[in-house]
Amino acid sequence: MGAYQLQVEIDSDSGFCFGVVYAIDMAEEILAEDGYLYCLGDIVHNDEEVERLKAKGLRIIDHADLVNLHNEKVLIRAHGEAPDTYRTALQNNITLIDASCPVVLKLQNRIKTSHDSKENILIFGKHGHAEVIGLQGQTNNEALVFQDIAELDNLELPPQITLYSQTTKSTEKFYNVKNELIARGYEVKANDTICRQVSNRDKDLHTFATRFNKIVFVSGKKSSNGKVLFEVCRKYNPDTYFVSAVEELSTDMFSPGDTVGISGATSTPMWLMAKIKAELETY
């Protein structure tokens, strides 16, 4: 290896979480048998992986398409769905291939139980995110969703609050929100429902990020978890670049002999990180 070549290493803890692996395995199995499969929303928040599966026959549809679909198989991705989706499927004789992540399903059940007990539910999550829509659906859309504590500043909240979190949020931010609500005088029943695969990555990532001159963080732009983990990397290594595809790399990001660490979201495929590594090794 030349002295000026980049030395590149992939973070062994990165790659798909088990929920995404499970959904993609199910999709590939049916695609191999049937040649096509409908999927409600992007199977994973990574455009490169979605394109790979589309080439195998995956057809991405939205909720408006579902209403007009009959007698077909439809995959529910790891993010989970609201009760309405299951009702539509029943009416339209649609076979649901349910790949909802077990962590998300458990959270949906807990939120439904809280709602049935007439608790005042707040969900710390990204507006319009597939998982959050599914969670809110468990409460007949009565839960209040917020992605930033500032959104609650001018609201009249009830004195007792039950707090939940989208599974891919930052643990640190969740506890900051909890403490802030308590400081504002609310009685808070906080449920840390963040996926441990995500929160453990949070912890390990800072060790990885500090070992290199530069970090290339690979993630889809729609990935909530990608945003969280990218911020962790950047906090510990300011020379962190966010890229979604090989085309976004350029030689001027690096200096001769740099050590480069590659990491990614729980929705980033290992093959894409390997492709990025191969490209960097040509520099």
C-alpha cells in the first residue's frame, strides 16, 4: 500500500438492524417465488437498496394506492402500520405480509393500552414518519406528536403526561425532553421505547469516530436514525461527511494518507458501505 493511499475501515457494528433484515428477507423470498410484490411505502429509508429491490420486482405503493388494490399480497415494512391499514386490507381481500419490527409492535401495544386507560400521550418523534403515523393510529390520532421541545412552549398541556418515543430517536434527547417537562412542573410517566440496537450504536459510535482522521457516514436522506447517528459521529469527529451514494464522494474531501472510517445507519446496506470503501481505496 502506497504511503499516500487512504486507509479505510468499515464500522463492524453498522449495517441493517434485525427489523430491516427481516423485512428484506421476506420480500426477497416472495419476489423469488412470485416475481413481484407490493410494498406499502419504501421498504427501508435507503434509495440505493430500494432501487436494488425494485429491479427484482418490488412495487412501492402508498395508502391511496392500497385503497384501490384488491386480491394482492402487500408487504408491511419494519416501521409498522396504523389500524386503518389492516381494515383496508380486510375489505379488499389483500394478504398482508407483516414485517413490522417486534420492537415497534410492542411499542404500538403499549401506546394503545395507555390510550385505552385515558392517559394523555405525548410522542417524541418525527412528524409524518411512517412509524410515528402507525403509533398515532393506536390513539385514534389523539396523541400529540412533537419533534422538538420548543413545539410545546406555548401549549396548554395537562398536568399528567405519558411520554413515549419513536424507536430510532436519540436516547440523550429523549431524557432531555423528559427532564425539561418535569422542570416545567408536569408529572411525567416516561417510557424509554428507543430500540437498543439504536441506542447501543449511539454508545459505540463515538469510540469508532475518534479513531480516524475522517468519517464517511453513509445513509439515506430520509433516515431518522441516520440523522441521529450522523450527529453522534460529527460531535466526536468534526471531519464527518454525510453521503448517500458513491457519486457524492470527491478526492478533495481527503488528504494523502488519511485514515477513514465508514459507518452507516441501521437502514444502510453493508454492500453500499463496501462500495464506498472500494471507491475510497482508489484515491
